[in-house]
Amino acid sequence: MMNTIRTNSRLLSRCLRLRYPYSTSSSDSAKSPAPLLIKIRSDLKSAMQNRNDDRSRLNVIRAIIADANHFSHAALYHQPVESDSQMLALLKTRLKLSKNAAAEFRAAKRDDLSDIEESQIAILQEYIDLVPVASDEEIKMLVADIVEKKLSEETKLNIGTVTKELLQTLDGKQVEMAVVTKTIRDMLLPHRIG
């Protein structure tokens, strides 16, 4: 009897480690979530306390957290959302879906549902605006530094490698990829590499 209980508890702990590998107490595997996600979770608590005041805010925040949880469990290796750039991608996806839904509701002459979507868009935009934006000058300066470094190392210089390093440097900041690509192309054009 004791052996079966011990065996079952071992199986259960093994299954839990496989299912939730990032929830162990090890300092290597326990990474902190994105700062924006922490703020959204605290906003959920305050929205739940003021439930009657703004029901749509509560619903939007719950949907954002559900998206983050889904990303954590669906992603390869079950990694939680760790950076604001990952959280920003989730928010922009949710914003795009809400904008499409609002447009469809307006086309179907459902102004009541369109208004609900518009209020959700405003709430999502508030959270997107919390992530810092990289200026064009900052992008140009960083691209110039990366190109200089790559040229001095005599490594292969192309748009992909420069973009990858730039995005790692700008982790957590919003950037317009069209501006990034144009800036990199302009910097690489004199070197005729790319």
C-alpha cells in the first residue's frame, strides 16, 4: 500500500515537472515575467475591486492575461512571456483583431457592438503606449554602431544579421520595422553588401 502511494506521488511530481518546467524553484528556470505583464496583472486586481465601474476594462485585461497564458503554454519549451516586446506583440495582435471586428460591426450596422470594440481598442492602446518607442535618431545611431562593429570584425554583413542584432539591442522598445529596414538598407548601401 505504501509503495503504491510513493510510486503515485513520484509519478505525479515527474508529470508536474514535465508539464510546468518553468515553475520549479530553481533560479535558472524561474524567470520573471515582463514588466508590462506585471502591471496588467495589478490592473486586473484593481479592476476586479471596481467591477461595477468599468466592466469592459476588466474583460479586456482578462483577455490579455489569457493571451499571455496561452502563449506561455503553447510556445516551444513552455516559456512564459519574459519581455515587453513579447507582450507588445500579443497586444498588437489583440488590437488588430479588435479593429477588424469593429470595422465588421460598422459594416453590418451594429453600432452597439462597434462601440464596445472601440472602447476595447482604447484600453489596448493605453497598454501599447506604455512601452517606450525608439526614435529614428536612436535607430540610426544603433545601426551605425552595429555596422561599424561588423565591419571591424570582418564578419558577413547583411540586412538580416544587422536587424537581428538591432532588435536584441532594442529589446522591449517599439519600433516601426519599415523604418528599421530602410535605415539598415541606407547604411549598407555604401558598402554594397546586403
